Amino acid sequence: MAAPKHLPHKHGPAYKALLRYSRALHTYASIFALITFTFFAVTGFMLNHSDWFGLDSTHDSESTLTIPADVLAGKDKLVLVEYLRAHGVTGAVQQFDWPDEGEPFHVAFKSPRSKSDADITLPTGETRLTVQTQGLPGLMTRLHTAKDAGRVWQLLVDATAIFLLFVCLSGLVLWQSLPKRRKTGIIAFAVSLLGIGLAFWLFVP
């Protein structure tokens, strides 16, 4: 009498739903975040080789202007900041305090594009503006770190990180669903983990 054939194991509906949603998540999360994944990969490489892209050098420009007495008279920070913005200063303003009469003071603006400093002398209103930039490479790498880029861009960076996490987790689910590739995947994962651990242990000061 012939031995009965073993029937293939059938997974339940919950497991099938998990695979279906994992495939969809893996595919669409990758598509939605494709541009940002590419952007952060490129800018991460640029940060790792800052000297290749001129990130160690800056372009400084200086100019002078005289702030009208009526702008300074009310000691209104918003009025002063908007006046400086109207004369080409960009970026988020850093905290500053009005000094005592006759003392010079400093107002700084920072954005991914530039860093601007206004040195103001009272009571004359004579001001020296210094603008520091690093060109397109500087802009791109500062966006990578989300430094001085504003809340919306910071949320975009967070969303990209979450998408990447979902892509990785859904990829693990899909990988374990392929028995023929499971062993190879385990070996690749172990080698990768070992390689990262050894690189840190042996080469990171």
C-alpha cells in the first residue's frame, strides 16, 4: 500500500492577509518615498565626503545699511526683523534682546540656504550685514540634517524614516514567506550584522 502523500501546509486567512498587506505596503511605501530615499542617500554620501563637495568652505558677503530711527524707536522685534528681511535677509531669526541705549547688538538669521548676521549700532542704526552660504551642496546637506529647516521639513524627514522602517519590516515579512530563500536570507542577515559589528569594533575610534 502506497504511503499517503503529505498535503502542503495551508496558512490561515490572517497570514494570507498579512502577506497581502505587506506586499502592498512594501511596494507603495517604496514608491511614495522614492524621491526622499534617493535624496537622503545622495546627501548622506556628500556629508561623508564633505571635502569633495566643498562643504568645508563658505562664501561670505558683507553689506551695510542704516536702519531708520522710527524702526528702532519702538524696540519692536517684529518690526526690526521684517525691516531686515525686506533688505535681503532670510531664515529663522534667533533669539535676541534689546540692549541698553548706545550699545551695539546682534541679530542672527539661520536657514538651510544661508546664515545671516546683522550687527546694529545704536542710536545711529548703522548696520553691517554678513551673509554666509555654501551653495547648492550646503543647502542639500543641511536639508539632510533638517537643521534650521523648519517644522514642516522636519516632519518630512520623520515621515521618510517611518516609511523606510515600514519598507524594511514588510520586506522581512515577505522574505520569511519564501521557504526556498529563507536560509540564504538568514545567512545574508547574519553576515551583514557581523560586518557592521566588526566595522564598529575594529575601526571606530
